[in-house]
Amino acid sequence: MHVQLTAVFQQVPEGYIAFVEELPGANTQGDTLEEARSNLAEAIEIVLETNRALAEEELKGKDVIREQIILAA
């Protein structure tokens, strides 16, 4: 599966801030552009894992259908 997201980086006096346009909550900062990129990849993983865990908890004991969605680029 291939999903393409848009990372936005902005240089500020303290270094760089970064976020993903399509994924609210996935934001971070870094002293360098490379550090901000690395931190953003970690932030994306954390947001996805957290959202999954919250959904599983909310749906616990409910009869639901789960299936994967493949997004075409």
C-alpha cells in the first residue's frame, strides 16, 4: 500500500516546525530540517497508533466490521 501525505516545514528562529496537512495532530519541531523530518515521521506513527487504540477502546464489545482500505496514488 502506498499513501502519500504532505509534510510542511517552516524555518523559525529556533530551527524548524513541521506538520502533515492531511493528518491533524501530526506536528513537531527540530533544530535542523533533518531532525524535524525524523521527528515528524515519529509523530505520524504516534498519531496513527493512538487513533487506532482510541477507536478500538470506543468500539470494544460492539459488533463492527473492520477491513483495510487501499488508497491509490
